[in-house]
Amino acid sequence: QDKHRGMYNTNELLLLGQNQDDVILKEIKKEFDNNDVVNMQYTSGTEGFPKGVMLTSRNILNDGYYIGENMNFSEEDRLCIQVPLFHCFGSVLGVMAVITHGSTIVMLEEFDPLLALSAIQKEKCTAIHGVPTMFIAKLTHPMFDMFDMSSLRTGIMAGSTCPVETMKEVIDKMNMTEITSVYGLTEASPGMTQTNAADTFEKKVNTVGTPFPNVEVKLIDPDTGEDITEVGKKGEIVCRGFNVMKGYYKNPEKTKEVIEDDGFLHSGDLATIDEDGYYSIVGRIKDMIIRGGENIYPREIEEFIYTIDGVQDVQVAGIPDEKYGEIVGAFIIKEEGSDLTEEDVRDYAISKIARYKVPKHVFFVDEFPLTTSGKIQKYKLGDIGLELLKKRENSCLVLVGDGELFDALKEKANHMGIADKVKLLGSRQDVPQILQTMDVFLLPSEFEGLPLSLLEAQAAGLVCYASDVITDEVKVTSEVNYLPLESGAKKWADTILEKTNNVDRIQLYEEVKQSRFDIIGATRDLEQKFLKMEQRENES
């Protein structure tokens, strides 16, 4: 048998047992209580500081057994575990499901999409577990099509909201026709509901299944605590049964907050139930955005944005706002090569969903804040949104030069009293001092010589507005975005500064920044963009 670093093979495990007297085993059995704490799991910290969850043998063995049953596990199955063992996903949904059904574990020491794809093909894995971002990483890997996924049959997608489109792709492209989703929380060991391998496609992609045997699940009104039985009505999902934790370690106060006297465990999640008894998660009570008295559920908007071409992943969160209390913010990871803009997302949404649900702000990010187990820390997104907005508010229009347009802008800015929004530099020597803080250059054609090296501008992520067509030499040597403007210094002084004062000008900056070498050559094109921005501001 193969010997792997840090692990026993089967023969070594058998020898360990043979070297111990049976009397020792009998004594241990007498003292054993399946309600004793056997495992300590720390909550993933998606809401804040983790708490120690005390789980018993009864908790995790039963949970693992029923999870394996729903996937039709047997000794023929080979589960690739790419999720960490220090979390319930790996230790219960993975290890406990396997050892209660005599299946095989194919272990990855750490998650890597290429290693996971390679392990599936080499070891002929029949199942694989993962959070949505792990499946997205494999599906979007440039070498994905080189691997054989035909051995796969089932597995679990869980840990955070499972996008419908991603679930469809996993079934279609990874051959996981019997994939399941488990819903629960660490305090529930961790599962309370699960779809079954034999469920219909619609149930697999739109629900989190039905309760485990011997586990009671119901919906309650978050405010009154009254039971909700009406099909389609939202309520907090709670459970009672063998899966409920023993409590939080040395924290009886917090334990009482989540476990009622009658044994029901609060989840903090909002769900609905259909006519067949299947539950669907619609969001978290704490994630719910309250915009001017309107309740908005991020999950609904996320599922909608997933249908937009160019979106790889998305999270929606509330951003504090003085006027409405909260506003909707969408954080999007774009597909490679996508030229999707904030305007594209908002324009698409305005025509298809209720106006108050349309994201007020769209941020394009490279990654989401994650816990060590791969879950998205949504509670951090609101603060991230505020920081990004603050950066936008502090942005300013930068003019370098000494020509007619420069003079007109300077005069107009002083007259309007918005000099704090416009940086006017009279000479090239001033440029290096503010390189780290500026966003946009307005470069008059009258100014002889460039204000700074083009490579410096590229590194600073600048967008250069020019009052005339840029020369071929600049186009060839520059990675900077140039937006040529037609002549008419005084007209543009009025237009630019008025729009800078009244509109979130940085939106236009973001649009231009997304498309390299996208030259807009006519005055009316820019004016139309400003008008559309102004219209959206008024509608919001």
C-alpha cells in the first residue's frame, strides 16, 4: 500500500489496534457517551468574530450518514476532498459521509483548480465537494477542457449561496448529474436539509432540499416567532434534532440567543417552502438591505446579475447611506476579457427589475473577502463599498497646461466655487507631487510636450482627456486611455466643470478606464454619456 506523508495506511491502522488489549477497548466503551463533545468547530466568521461550536459524536456521525445517503454513497465511490478538514465541510460532509459508507477519500492538501481537475481524472473520482467559488475556478480554468470529467456523478455545492447558473454548468460540463446541495450552519453539525441525487433538475438548482430524517425544520416570523406554513412566504428557517450543537464553548449567553428552550436552533437565514416540502434560501436576516423602508434581498439581485454576459461572480450588499439608510451595492468579478461597465449593469437592471432594487453603485473587484474555509465575508462588503465611494468622492479632474482651455477652466472653477474638485497645474514640474492621488488628466492640445511620461501615466491608472485628436505617436506608445474632445475651450470649460460639480464624474472615468484605446471622437458622444449619467442620478 502507498504511504503518504502524515497519514497511516490501512495495514498500519490495523496494527495499531492489534497492539492494544481488548480490555482497554471495553473500559473505554463503558465511559463513552455519544453526547460528549468530540469536535470543536469555530464558526467561519462570515458575520464577525468566530465562536467555538461544541459538536458531539451523535451530531457529526448522524449528519455525515444522512448526507452520504442522499448522494447514494457506497464502497464504489471515490470522493475528492478539496475543502479543509478543520471545517465541517471537510470533516462531516466529507470524512463522516465516507466512513459511514465505506467509500474512498482522495485528499488534496490545499485547493488548486488544476490539482483538483487532475485528481478527478487520475483517481476516477465519482464525487467532489466545494463552495461555489471553487467550482467557478475549475469551470473557468483555461485547461478545463483538457480533463476527463466522465467519472463524476455526484457531490455537494454548499458553504455560501449557490448560483443557479453555476449549478447548471456543473451538471452540464462536469457530468455531476446527481449533485446535491446541503443547507445548514456549523451549529447544525452542519446540515439540516439536502437535495437528493434523484431529485429533478429544477429542485437541484432552485432549492436546498428537504429535512434530514429525525430533524424537524420549520419557518418562523423573525419578529413574532410565530410559525409560517404558507407556501412561498419568507421566514427564518430553524431546526431541532440530533444535529443541534451542544452549545458555544464557554459562552452560555450566546448559546441561549440561538437555541430556544424548546430546542429549536435559529439560523438567521430567510427561506421559503414549496408545495412539495422543499426549502429555498432567499438570504440572511442580517444581509437584508432596508432601503428607505423597502426590504431588499441580495440573493434575488445576485441571481439576476449572474445572467449578464461577462459576470463571473457577484455579491450584493447594503452600503450605509444618509438619505435611505442603506443603498444597494453590487460587487462583481468579471470574466477574463470582459468589457462590462457599471453603466451596462445598471441599464440592464433598470429595464428588468424593480427600480429600488437596481444597484446604486457597481464595483468591479478582483476578489471577495474570504474566511479560511472559503466562505465569503459579506459583512465586510459594506465597509469596502464605503471606502471605494470615499475614494471616488476624493477624486478630481486634473488639468495640466497653460493654453486657452486651461485658462478658461481655471476661471470657471473659481467662479463656480469648486476649485477643490479640480486640480489645475500650471507646469510639468508639479506633476510628480500628486501622481499617487490623481485620476484624470485633461490635456489641452495647445500644451507643448506631454506632462509626464506615458508609462508613468499607465502605472498611475490615469485617463487622459484631450481637447484635440492625439497624434499617432502617442497612440502607438501609450497604454493610457485618451478621450479626445472637439475644440472650443470656453464651451468645454462650462460643460466639464458643471458636470463635475453635479454628477458622479468618476462613473465616466471608470467606463473609459475599462476600455483601452476606445476613442470617442465627437463632442456629442461625451455629452450623451453625461446626460445618461445625469438621468440615472435623478431616477435614483
